[in-house]
Amino acid sequence: MTPVHPPSPSPSAAPPPSRREFLRRGLQASAALAATGGLGAWLWNRHPPGDFNRSASAALLPDFSARDGGRGMSIVTGQDRPAMLRRGLEAMGGLGRFIRRGDGVLLKVNAAFATPAILGATSNPELVAELARLCLAAGAAFVVVTDNPINDPESCFNLCGLAPAVRAAGAKLTVPHAADFVPGTLPGGQLIRNWPVLSGPFHGVTKLVGIAPVKSHNRAGASMTMKNWYGLLGGRRNQFHQDINGIVVELAMMVKPTFVVLDGTTSMMTNGPTGGSLADLKATNTLVVSTDPVAADALGATLLDRTWRDLPYIGRAAERGLGTADFESLHPERVAV
Amino acid sequence: MPAIPNARRPSAVETAVSLGVLALFAAVLAWMLVAQRHFNPAVTVAAAAAQSAGKTGTAPATAAPDLLASWPAGLRPMSAVETFTAATLSDKIDGKAELYLSAGFVAMRCQRVSLAANPTAWMEFFVYDMGAPANAFSVHSSQKRPGSADVALGDYAYRAGNVLCVVHGRYYLELVAADDQAATMMAASALAQAFVATTAVEDHADVSRDAALFPPEGLVAGSVTLLSADVFGFDQLKDVFVARYREGEGEVTLFVARRAAPAEASRLATALQSFFVTDCGGRELPPPAAPAGAVVIDSGGAFDGVFASGPFLAGVHQAPSREAAERWLVRLHQRLPPSPP
């Protein structure tokens, strides 16, 4: 009979660690886990540049346009902007046609430059404040005013006079911040593709109004209501200047406002869009309220001693069905103040 | 660490496998580091937007000192100096950047300044480095406001209401004030004078030789302009002097461009003629009696004329009649130096 030997310990089998050894190893493992977790927390970007899980087109703006079949344009002549605005809105059927109780209203102004209001490079503060007051009086739950000046936004809003005027009118001024931009792709667009679009200030907004001055523009020919949407783009948007007509048309495709106000009380005839001299301005004594930005810009071209045919983006926008260059076809009501 | 009792030494295979696993981890780490440097473009764009949109009321970080080492009496800075390059100029001046970029722009610095006694009287002082005096004159002249008053300051200067514009060598200065009051504009002038006095330049702008090519009769004062690019919408036409002339109730524009060689001037004249006909829908008319080789094009009721003479390309733009176009062509040709036979 073969003798049975007790099993000899395997060469690799270590005796169970002592209690002290177990605690020491446990502490080492815990320290390693804590260090790894701490490193991960340190490297974690809590403020990513965008929510890339969202559908790109979901970031684009809702359609705010008024589709009630009412009058499409009013043209007011005069020099008193607030009074001209009131008359223009009355001619359109009253602000109550557009703004209802509880609406959230966003006023997209032109605050692109840190220049005084008298130079006409930015939306007129009195005009913007008056519209904000009227919207609040019409029952708007809130009015927010915004634009995205690339350089030194606070100074732009302050020095052009919009910041104090807006606040005095009871509206909220929103200076865009990083989290306000979301990459979006315009369906059918060639330029606005995965591009940061200002969307933060639109939270809760149900009505959108654009307010733009009439200006010559070194690159686009003219800057009016459609070019004004350029301020909704973030990023290195200057590259779009290489196809300025294309980007203005795509902006018109992207933004469907409730109505626009084109301020041609004075027009920047030369050296736009910055201007700089009072000599660049001409009293053209006209203010337009329109539900059709293409038509508004077509009329604005005449204030710059041009026609819509001189500004290719107007014709291209009309061809895409974004509005009409034949503003007279809207049978605008003409009133004087 | 104390040795584990009865622990055996790992075999060579186990050591090799372990090293392989560690090498794999190292490779994964290297791949992650490389991949992180190649973001999806959307991330890059959005990150840039976040960076730019996140700036709130502060000038771009710069260690640059004030535009002037010492300010004229009664003036004080109200902002830091901002510096812009060709890549960022449009952040400040939007669509007007192209005007400068096409004219040789190098860099721009600007700063806001106010009157110490009246902070609401402020101005922004822009200093454009255009690389060469001719470039500075180009952006100066092409923005010159009609009816402005020339000022004896720098190489060329004018004031138009609330703005003072100066050429000093390669620099183009623009002082844009919040009002046109005398005190504000005197301060603007003092500011410009201080810059000119304290900033040395190698060369000064002087276009008198080219300006003298234009006939003096009928010249609209101060209208001689140097256009750098896309003259009349023609992308081949660059660095052209133009001047406005009274013609009846309206005006015509004469132009002269000096080229390196007669052959180049001649080639450009042919190309411009073709541009007026092909791209602008013009109709070439029978050639005028003079100057030799000139052509006149009916551009839908306005008349353009072109000729080459020696190294010069010259002509008339938007004349109200064929007769006026031909008359101005002769006058301009008579001013140009005779070309060698």
C-alpha cells in the first residue's frame, strides 16, 4: 500500500497575511483608488464646450414668425424714433397682434461696437427701450435684450448706451457667456454646420424681434435686419466674410422673427459698418416695421441710394422663398409722425 | 516592502507577458494623448466660441503699455490697450476689416481716452500699422469723408466732425470721439500730435508724384485716393490712384496705375476692357481718335474708357456720355509722361 503523505504546501501558496499585513495592504489599495479618483476629478472638464449628444439641428432656433395674414409692413417717416415706432406698430394692427400676455420676448439688437449711439453703428437705445416698454405693457412676462459682440461685450453694451436704456425700461440685458452657445447645423445650409449658435438667451422666449440700423457695409454692401442675425453666431465667424451673401441668406433661413424694426431715421451712407464720423450719416427719416425681413431690407436699400439688386443676398433670400424683395407687394401702410 | 514568505520568482515568460501588458498600457496612454490633440472640429469651434463669448468686459490680455508713454495734459486712459492682428481685426471692426487686410495691414492697437475734466467726453484712439506709407495712405484716402477739412498734422490728415484721421509714415491713426465739441477735438489733435512726435518712422507717405499725373482742371479737392484691391470690382486691378472731377452737374472718376513695365500696363488694360464688357455687360464702341489704343465701353448708359501709355494704365470711369469719356481720356493722356517710341 502506498503510503499516504499529507499534501505538501504548493510552492506558490503563501500563508494567509497577518491582520496587520491585511490592513496595510488595504490602506495602500484605498490610497491608490483615492489618488486615481482625485486625478480623474482634477482632469474632469465640468464645463464642456457643448452638449454634443444633442441633435445638431435641435440647437437651432424655433420659428417665431407671425402667420396671421395681417399687414406685412408699415413705413413711418419722421425723426422721433419712439413715436415712429408706436405709429408703425399701430399701422400693423397694434403690438397686441404680436405680443400676448405671458410671452417671453427677445429683442435682438446690434451692439457690435463700443461707439456712442450718435454714430449710428448700433441699435438706437431710445428705440430699443421704447419697444421693451411697449412689450411689457402688452403683457410680456419678460423682455430680454441680447447680441454677441465678439470683442469686449460689456463695453459695447455700455458705451453705445443700450445697457442703461434697457435696464431703465425694465428689460433684462443678457451678455452672452460660454454656456449660451450650442453647436447647430442649419438643414440645407452650407455654412452653418455644427457651428455655435447663441441659444441660451432664448430660454422661455416665445417672440423674437430684430432691431437694426441701416448701414453701409464694406463687405456685404449693407447691414440691415438680415445681417443683424450675424450676432447670433459664435466662434471665429469672421471666416464667413468670405461668403458674406451666403451667410446672410443662411441666417435668414435660420431665424424666423415675429417682426423686425429697421431704423433708417439716420442711415450710415459710407464707411460702414463701423462708421466713426457724423459725416458718414444722413438723415433719411424712415422707420420700417415688417414681418418680412427681406422686404424690410429691400426698402432699406433705397435709403442707401441703392436698390435690392445691388445687394445680392436680398435677391437670393427672395429666391429661397424667405420673403419678397418687392416690398410694395405687401401694400405697406405709410404714415408720418 | 518585506518579502512574502515562500514567494517564488516569476518565470521569464511571466515577466515578458507582464512587460507586454505594461507596454500595451503605455501605448494606449500615448494614443490617448495624441488623439486629444486632434479634436473634432465642432469641439474646436465651440471651444473658441466659449472662450470668446466668455470674455466679459475685459480687453484681450496684453502686456502692452499705453499707446503713449505720457499722455497730453488733461487726458487720461479709460481702458487698457487692445491689440489686434490680421486674424482678429474683424473682432473689433467687423466687415471693415477687409479694407485694411487688402491694403497690407500688419497690426492695430487701440485705447479709449477721456478728458480728465469731463469723463463723458471720450474718444477711441486707433493706431493701424499698415506696413508701408503707401498702404497707410490707401486706407486713409479711401475712407476720407467728403467735405472734411485738411489738417496740418503728420503726412496727411483731415478732420470730419468728431473724427480725426492722420497718416504718419506706415501708421494710420483714427481718433473717433463721442462728440464733436471743440475741447474734445482739441484733445484728439493733441493726442495725434503726441503720437507723431514720439513715434519715429523710416519713410513718410508722399503721393505728390502720382497725384501730379491727374489734370488739375476740374479736380475735386482732396479726392485723390489710392485703392488697394478689387478696383471697380475687378480683382486683377490693384494699387490704382483715382480722382474725382466735376463734369456738368455730376462727376467722373479718372484713374492711373503705375506698373513695373509697359507690357504689364498693356496686358492689364486689355484685361480691364474685357472685364467691363464680359463681366459688366458693357458694349465696346468704335475706338476714339485719341489716345492711341484707347477703348470706350458703353456700360449701360455710363461710359468707361481705358488705355495704356508706357508703364501707365489709365482711364475714365462712369462718365455721363461718350463725348465726356473721350474728352477726359485725352486730358489725362496729356498729363502722363510721353512713352518712348
